[in-house]
Amino acid sequence: MENKKSTEAKRDAIMKKEDFAALWKSIRLKVTDTYDVPPEILWVNGSTIGTLGNFSASTGKAKSKKTFNISAIVAAALTNDEVLHYSACLPPDKRKILYVDTEQSRYHCHKVMERILRLAGLPTDQDRDDFVFIVLREQPPDMRKRIIEYMLENMPDVGLLIIDGIRDLMYDINSPSESTDLINLLMRWSSGYNLHIHTVLHLNKGDDNTRGHIGTELNNKAETVLQITKSTQDGNISEVKAAHIRDRDFEPFAFRINDSALPEVVDGYVFQQPKQEKSFPLTELTEQQHRTALENRFGKRTVQGYSNVIQALKQGYASIGYERGRNVLVTLNTFLVNKRMIVKEGKGYRYNPDFHY
């Protein structure tokens, strides 16, 4: 599959001179050009999380209430008002919202749609032209993308596109080429149709890293990545913070589901301070330190067998002054795999020099 795509890419790369001449006008940037500041349309407590022409994401583990959180974002956008600390202001010609769900049944999607309208204080017994909800659970990934593209082409007044389940727009969540293609598609949609895209991706079960290669690409390219986490103090409360944000960071907030099955802010909630990692300060190591340690023991070869990988890590990190025991090295291995600094190939692991730290 990868080789076929590579061959197709090379064939498509052959461009006629007249084709490039037309493309040149759209890709060349001149200092004498002038551009408007991208309109800001979404905020959290005054911090910008969404502008037209860009995309953002919500991440969280299963049952963290990600969809409830997105319901508040959409409700704010529907009314150009504030809901659950989210504020929105869509331009008059971009007031339509397209909500795409790729995971849930029509019954559960209907509950989400009804919840959004109730949050916005809008009637639930009549349809709206400015809120279009489509269910793509039964469609394959390629068809899902084609349907979304078709709708955007024929709905020029969409200002906000929600994709609840970006993972379902691809076949292999760990495919570098498919991940790059999908992120490029989001950038093309958001820029070409002058709208904002907010999408959803799950976190790994064992840590707080976004899933697969698509998660790495999303973190690198998204305007904002929100993280929704179930509170360790109260399982009925969810915490919202910025995992990545281009604007100034906002104060995290917490919400619970009230008796009306709607999310509401938990006033006075006190966030626990994260515990300091004493055994191995992974976040304190620089990118170059990681590269040096991995290049010293992995180089360009694939290390076969888990025990040999742990041994290679032990020797590699000892070479930069970080000699640690097996338990810490097991944690280090998980960290490196999630960051795609090393990637699994069959029963072995190899160093990935193209990782983004």
C-alpha cells in the first residue's frame, strides 16, 4: 500500500509548466502583500482557541465526557454567546454549523443534537437550517471524507465543522503517510472553505498521549488541543485544560453533568497539582539528549526482542549520564514509543530520526 502511494505521488509530481504557472500565484508570498488577521470565533475565558482557516481538537480517554464538552462549544457557536466558559462569535455569513459523527448510532447522535439545542436554550421540536448533523457510522473512511467534502462544497456558509471521530477518517491510525494526508486535508478544508474545524481524538489508555501517528501530527499542526480528563477526586467531574495552545493559556475549569443531563461548571473546584517525577525526569531531557542516546545504541539497525531493547536503552542513556534501573527503563520505553522516537517493526524496535519532540 505504501509503495503504491509512493509511485502515485511521483507520477502526480510531474507538473506541466503552465500548471505550475497558475499554482505559483497562490503559493508565492510577497512582502508587499497584505492579509487580514484570521477572524477569531472561539474563546475560553478570553483566550482564543479557534479562528477561521484553522483547526483544533479535543482529546481524552473513554468516558471523560468529551462529547459533552463539544456540545457546549457548539451551543455557544449556535447562539454566539457563552456556554460552559466557551464563547463564540461567528460572522454573519458563516453562521452555519456542520456536525459530523463517525462513531455513534442515530439514536445516540439524536441525543447529542437535542442536548446541544437545550444547552443553547433553543427549541427541540423544530429543525434548524443553521445546524446540520450527519451520521457516518456505516460509511467507510474514504466515503466519509468524500461526503464531508461534498457538503462543504455546497454549503459555503459553514463557519464551524465538528468531526467527532477523526480516527474514523483513516484506515491505519499509525500510518505516517495516511496521517499526513489527513492533516493536510484538514488544513485544506479549513483554509479553502474559510471555516474552523474542531475534531476529536482519543488518548492512549495507559498515558496522556494522543493515539497513533495521527495524534502526533494533530499536536504539531492544530491551533489548539483541549484535554478532557476525568477527575481523580470525583468521578462525576471532568477537567478541561489546554494541552497545546497558540494563544495565551487559559485557566482550566471543571464541569459535571447535572440532573437535566447537561454539563455545568463546577464553581470553586480545586485542581490537584501534578506530582513531580522523581525517578526519571523525562521532560527535562532535551531533544538532542534523546537523539544522542538513541543514535548511540540503535543507529540505523532494528533491535530485536524486548529485553534487548531495554538493554539498548540502558546503555544509550547511560552514555549521556542517565543510568537507570529496569523499572525506569520500561517507563522510558513506553514514553519513547508514544512519542514515536522509536517505532515497532515486527518483534523489534528502531530509532526514528524524524520524530517531533
